[in-house]
Amino acid sequence: MIYLRDDQPGIANSDRPEAIIRQTGAQMLAIGRNSFSPRFTNSDKFNIINSLSAIRGRHTFKIGGDVNLERVSNFFPGNFSGSYTFDSLADFTNRRPSSFTQGFAGPNTNGPLTKPNASELGLFAQDTWRVSDPLTVTYGVRYDLYKLAANNFVNPSQSLANLGLRTDRVPFDKGNILGRLGIAYRLDKEGKSLIRTGFGMFSSRTPAILYGTGHSQNGIQVQTYTLRANVASQLPLIPVFPAVLSAPPALARTPDIYVMDPNFKTAQTYQWNFNYERQLSRDFALTLGYLGVRGLNLARTRDINLFPTQTFNATLAGTVIPIPYQSRPAGTRPFTDFGRISLFESGADSFYHGGFLQFTKRYSKNFQLLASYTWSKVIDTRPDATSVVPGGGDDAKVAQDTLNPNADRAIGDTNIGHRLVTSAVWDIAYFNNLAGVGKYILGGWQVSAIFQGQSGRPFNATAPSDLNLDGNSRNDRAPGFGRNTITGPGFASLDLRVSKDIPLYGERVKLRLMGEAFNSLNRANYSGLQTSPFAFNAATRVLTPQANYLTKTAAFDPRILQIAARITF
């Protein structure tokens, strides 16, 4: 049995509320404590693993199981300390916020404290059968059971009842029966050529952040109020910065909530592979392989409190050519007692196909080398199990039309078409047998290097605003563009390391001096682009091309040098 205690405290950096200061529409400064501190996530984990093996003739049988119990206390007080937004430095100087947000614990609830506990059981049986000298077959079956904790607080809304949703339930998927098959076949008597192939079914844990958010953000346990200065009835309720409210304001709420789909299932992948391995000589080997992965029941978040979109036409500035886009009436929702009703569902899927070529020289004659090239492609319907905060960066993780999320089937966000990785180690040992000063100066040197090169990752051509009026301005694409139609800049980096061993006490105690250069060639590897091709005038529905479209906006690290010393004994 294994027991693990994990405490993750988060301390507030200030006793003042958060203040976001914008200038000309862009954030330029953030002061005060962040909106979710102080916080903590503490967990106790219990793990029991046992297995039994038996050999009978050409068969090796193995059965076993494991039990994982995790007991979690997650305290996440989002906006409980207050959060101000100022639209300019002048407004901040004069304490004129454009909005103020503060969260409160619901009456007779645990507020921001949730307990997303998990109880897991896994059982398996496997047989490795040596059919003949060159052929070995492995087959087996596994059963996984995931019991996720539900909450005790029920939102009594009739709207949720009409949708068949309950905030106090987390579905219990009992159907994870998973098979495995593997085959290894030696093509020649010397064992220099080998084929391996296999198929397996695998299940995946549901991240606690997903169903734990459903515990607290149910409209009852955590109650968040946003007061806006441009609403006459709300302006007097906004406290004077840096004060915060001592009690919830007398204001009707239309909360954004999260709830589990009653048909939610455990994510699964089906994986299959084929490898051909060839020993070219005593020290050199070549592997040619393929890997396929099919993802099913993948989690995603989608707002279902929306009316269907309609087709509207925009025009490009200076032309009369219509460019269709999807939108809906502004500010209207089917269920008016809520803002977003974000459903955690398991309807996303994915495909991965990858072929690779790997060349290996094992360590000999003071040198080793590994080189691997992969060509691959990812297609998915935008799965993501971490979109749990409305209005921020998580909004970019959801489908453009959350009522029709499968319309986002396209190249996946993680797609990297080509990737080359090589590494080498060279021990310059030619002078290690010298004695005296010569050995100290010329002996013990080692040079190593890692090179990474890959094609660019995909980007969306983004709309400059909430074009489809779903209350989310981060998931809209520009009219006329599909998902992930932009390929960003490629990446290449060469990392170098030079080290020298200096004996301090014979060969038993050594001082190792190291010098390292990351991105040693100081190549500019860009990580961000200006992805909005148009400015959009909502009143006239005119699209104006942006001159800075596809301008590079961010980069990965430049050359970084570091030195270190280590004593080994």
C-alpha cells in the first residue's frame, strides 16, 4: 500500500483587491492580489497494487488489480477578494472603475471549498504465449471503474429540470471493458530483423478540475456579482477602490453555471501500432514504425443556453461581394434565469496518425547518437477538459458554435506535421590516460548536443469581436475561414553542453564543470501571430483588412547560457 499526502498552498501577494487597468482597450497593468488567492489544493492518496504470475509451458499468465483512492480539498475563492476593471490610467487615478466583480459563499454551503474525490478500481488478466521460437503473442483484458464524487447542493431551477440536468449528480460509467493484443515475430534466426504490432484499448481519468468546477459553480454554492458603471441601477452599488463589499448586493443574478451531462462517459482511446526493427551492425539499428490513435468520449465544455445562429452577410471594404457569417440576436438566451449553462460532456473525438523513422547508434568508441523523424496528423472536434472559467483564456478552448460543436472538426490544435529530434554524446577520452597536469587540462571532456526542428503549429484566423454574439469573444473565427487554417512559423533549436571531469580524490571523487547553451544559434522562434485579418464594423457589417495580419507578436526564448558545477562521489 502506498500513501501520499500532497499540499499545494497558494498565498496572496497583497491584501488589496485585484485591479485590472486598461488603456485603449488593451490591458497594461494588473495590481493587487490575483482573483483566486489565497487558495489551496490538498489531497490524500491511497494506492494498493497487487498481481500474481504463473508459468505453464509456453504460457505466462498474470492477473492483478489496483485500487486508487484520492480525497481532495480544493479551496478556490474566485473573485472573493474583489476585482476592479478600469478602462484607462486616468480612470484608475480618479477611482472610476468600469466594472467590479465579487464572489460570495451561498447560504448554508461550503462556498469555494469543494471535495472532488475519486475512487478507482482496475482489474486485469493477461497471457503471454510463446507460440514458437520466433513468434510471441500477448493478449489480455482490463476493466476500469471510476467513481467520481457528486455534490450535495441542488440548483432548484425549473430551467435545469426542463433540460434534464441536476447539479448534484456526476454520472457513473461502468462500461470500461478494454482489450489488448500484441504480436512479436522474429524474421531471421540471427534476430536482426523483428516485427512488432499491437492493438489496445485504454481509458482515462476525468480531471478533478472538471467535475470539481461543477461542484462549486452551480449557481448556489458560489454566487458571483458583477456591477457595471454604465448601468444606472448598479453604479451606486460599486464600492470605492480599494474597498470591497461586506455582503452580497441587493441585485438579481443571472449566473453562469457548469453542470455535468447525465450521459457523460469516461474518455477512451484505441491505439494500434506496427514497428519494423533492423539491426544494421553491432552498434547501429533502424526502426520504421506507425502509430494510430482514435480518441472517443473525449471531454469538452459547451454553452447550451443559446439560440441557434442565423446567416448574415458582411461585405469587404470597397466591394459589394457578400461574405456570409453566423450570428444571433444580441443579449437573448432561451433560459433567462442564467447566463451561460456550460455543459461538461463527452461528445468530442480525435484521430492521430503518425509514421516515424528512428536511427540509433549505441554508445561505443566514446560516441552515441539517436535521430528520430516523425510525420503525423491530428484531426479532432476540439476536445478539452480544462475550460472551467468564463470570460478568460478558457473561452478560447471551446467550439465556435457550441450548439454544433462537431462543425469544428479540423486539424487539431496540437498538430505538428513534421518533427526531427537528434541527440549525440561524445566523450573526448583520448587524453584520459595522461598523467599529472596534462590529464587535468586535456582529460575528462565531454560534448553533447540536442537538435529539435519541427513545422509550425496551427492557428485560427480570429474575428476581432464576439461575431456570433454568444457572450464569448475568444472563440470566433473571421468570416470565410475554417478552424486552424493558418500554419505558424516552424521551430528549430540546437542545445549544446560541454563538461569536464576533474578528479579530486582518485577516481572516486570528481568535480564536474558544465557549460550549457540553449538555443545556441540564437534563432528567433516565433510563438505568436496577429491572427485577425479584418476589423469589423457591427453597424454597417463591413470588414476592413488589417495591415498587420500575420505579424509576429511573441517568441520563445533566445539564447540562454548557464554554467554549473557538481561533485560526484
